[in-house]
Amino acid sequence: MSSATFDLPRYLSVLPLFADMQSDELRRLAGSGCRMQRVGRGEAIFRVGDCCDEFHVVVTGQVKLFALASSGAEKVIELVGPGNSFGEAAMFSGKAHTVNAQALSETFLLSIAKEAVMGEIQRDPRFSLRMLAGVSKRLHGMISDVESYCLHSGIQRVIGYLLRDHLVEDQLANQSITISLPVSKATIASRLSLTPEYFSRVLHELEDEGLIEIDRRDIHILSTRGLASYPLQ
């Protein structure tokens, strides 16, 4: 992907955050406040303590937000895929980043400067409401994560992750679907606050029960209904 040929105003227009902006506003934002950057696999985007004067949208690739304990142990906080943003809260607070961000694959990022965002908010206060909605969605997601870690068993978390993009209606329809794990099993395990060994053991248990088939990173769910109703321990 080349930043020279990338239609930035058009891309901005399909993002929920910018969907209500007029074409001239999109061109202004694209021209003065945005930059495209390529980040190689394993490269850091920012680290704890770095100043934050922009937020980011993943165009292609996958980004890991994580914290490191003093022992060196890593806790994955969020996995950010194409079309999703990160870094807004730190940008608005004016404080340094409190987590680390790293590209898990070759990633193209759209980075949007704080100065440009504040300019659009001054021109149209409704823009701030859309930004607030995005931050609130992430906050609710983190609250759900905490609830899951406290109230759900490990196997519940794994099943919830596998069915995360499928509504109750899909489960009741008893579909057979295939999902591809976007990152390594160890990374997903950390995201679910599980050990890699336990995560793999649960997958193999579900496979032994005839509910899924594992093909490297592809997980074939043979019965969404059966998986959703699997006896929870």
C-alpha cells in the first residue's frame, strides 16, 4: 500500500468517527492532520511514558496494546484490527501513554494529530460527541472484560471469544462457520487472562467433543448452537 495512491478522504468517510463530515471537512483533515505510516511486524508504535499528541486507526494489520509487569510478564489489554482506533483517551487527557502498542504483523496506520482533532471540534462540537462515543465503547469493552475475568470460567472465556462476532440468532440457527485467529494462541490467551497451555487444552477439549476442528489458526466451528450451550465448568 502506498500513501501516495491511498485515497485518504474516502477512507475517512467510511469510518464511523468521520462518517458525518462533509467532503470539504474530510479534505481539510486529510491534508493537514493525517499521516500514513508503515510499521513492521514486532515494531513498537509507542511505549509507556511516551507523550501522546495523536491517535491512530489501523488500516491493515493488527496492533497489540499491552502492559508489562516488573517481572517482565506481559498482559495483552486489547487487540486492534482494521478500521479500529486507539490512543484517543491518552490524547485527550494530555498525559503520557499508560500502555504499550506493538504491531503484530506488517501494519499500515493512519495517525491523526491532536491539533487537527481539536480544530474540528471547535468548528463543529458534534465531532466531540463522536469521539466520546468511540472512547465510551472502548471503556464498556474493558468493563465487560473485567466482568468476564471475575465471573466467567476459563472455558466460558474461550467459547465467548470464538463466538464473539456471532449473534444469538446465529447460534440458534446452528450454523457451521470458520474463524481465523488473527494472532498467535499465546497472544489470545493473554488477552483472555489465561495461560497458553490452558487455552490450547480447552481448544482440544472442544475438538474432542466434536464441536470444533482445529487447522492451525483456522477454527472450524461445527455447531454454533452446540458450542454456545456446551456444559460450562
